[in-house]
Amino acid sequence: YIGKYVNFNEVYKGEKGPLDVNYWVLDYNLPKAKTYFPDQVHKMFKAFEHWFGPYPFYEDGYQLIDASHTGMEHQSAVSYGNNYKFGYRGRDASGYGWGMKFDFIIIHESGHEWFGNNITTNDLADMWVHEGFTNYSETLFVDYHFGEQAGNEYNYGIRKGIRNDKPIIPDYNVNAQGSGDMYPKGGNMLHSIRHGLNNDVLFRNILRGLNKKFYHKTVTSAQVEAYISEMGKFNYVKVFDQYLRTTQIPTFNFSIENGKLTYRYSNSVDGFNMPLVLKNGNTTLKLSPTTTAKTLVLKPGEEKLFTVDAIEKMFYVKAVNEK
């Protein structure tokens, strides 16, 4: 970078101890940067060290650098060009207002320190590991600072950016890059897995475990998929195949008659079996749908769980009430 840069710095008390933080800004941005940068960076570290574990580069420190382009996830030297505005250049990707509660570039590009820089894929075809997890880091940031409902709304809102134009994972060993859906669709897949687990302690341990097991390593999607299945104690192979290797949006078909629920998946890969957990207040119901129809006699109050809007906000499926 070429310009008249000035520096200010601090020591952040992180999960792993004191972390050197340096801010390099163009001289005319210094007055606003001195309050704006630390506020967003501290909030980023609080959320991401909670969910992902310690910042992976304590030895190198963390730097945020003014730039003329929008931003990039350079390891331990994140570049920034979001005009000191919340959202993505002043825009909210979610449509719910939550995207205007934080600086998208600082949060997203810093999220890559864990997924992209700490954990790096061997093949460009597996780039969803970088971008899907980092897209989901935005939801986790919103969830941490503004609550679960806010996180659900943010994640659901960015779904409108999914095109389903081609699979996220293309051919291997030919330097091919899959669909840009690796960002919002990857994030929505992880959100669906999380809510199907219905155990944020376990989900957090999976995220932290990934960053510990694959610390400063290159990986394949297969390794990441296998780790999530192992730690989640569920075989997610069909879930990953559905969202990473097809363009189909799975349909959750259901009907209720005289208190009896009939349900199944359609428009999906054979054997698609993503667990669903439906919640409303103190009522929780776990379902294990497959492509074969199942039935269940509902208990009092459980019928209220079956609203299309609530199901679709929690899971990236098309919910269809067939009654």
C-alpha cells in the first residue's frame, strides 16, 4: 500500500492472552478511525473467540489497514475500504436491519482469519470452507451481540442472494471454482445443521474443534465434512451432498389431520435426512425426515410448531403444507 499512513495500536486482552493490535490508516482518516476501528475489532474478537476459539495468529498480531479497494482477508493484516460505514458500503444484505448494526468488511474479512487463513483448502473447488463458514460468522456475530432471533433473521435475509445456478463444489484438480452460492448457501447450510443439532454448546465445540484440529493446516472438504459428522454424532453425508453438490432446494412436505402428522422430504438427493427441530416457547419437537413418508401422533400444542415461516427461518428448505 502506498500513501501517507499513520499508526495507532493497542493490546487486546484475548482468550490466549495479550494480543498486539495495530491500525494503519491514511492520515486524514485518523480522527474517526481511533474510535471506529477499536469498537468494531473488539466486538469481532469477543464474538469470534467465543465461537471459534483463540485468534489463530497471536504470534503475528492483528492489523487492520486502510485500503482503496473494499477489503481482503490478508493473514494478520486485513485490508479495509468500507468507507467507515456500517453494512456493506452502507447497505444491509439481510433486509431486516441487522446488517446495519456492524461494519461488514471488518467482521467478514476478519472471520477469514479462522476460516481461510487458519484452515485453508488444498483445492479451489473446496473454497466453501473459506466462504461458507465466514459467511456464517456474520450470523454468529449478530447472534452473539443481538440475540438468537436477530441471527435467524439475518441468516434468512441473506438467503435471497442464493442463485442455485450451479453446485458449490465443482470438479477437482482443474483449478475450478464453484458457484458464488458458497457464501450465503454455505452459511444457510451451517445454520440448518446448527438448528438440527439443537445444542449450541456442541455446535460451538465443533467450530472450535475444527480450528484446533486443523490449526494452520490445509484440508479438504471431505475432512471438514467427516469431522462435523463425527463430532455431531450424525452422518451428514447426504446433507453435504444436497447443499454442496446439487442446486436443488429440498422440500419439507407435511400435513396434519386429526392430530396426526405425515411428513417427508422431496426434491432432494436419495436418502436426504437432515434432522429438524421445531421450537416455540417451551414446546420442542425433533423430527428425522427422510424421502420416505413418516407419521407421528402430535401431542397437545405441537401442531402450532408447523408454520411455514418458522420452519423456513430455521432451515434452508421449502416448507409445504399439503393439507
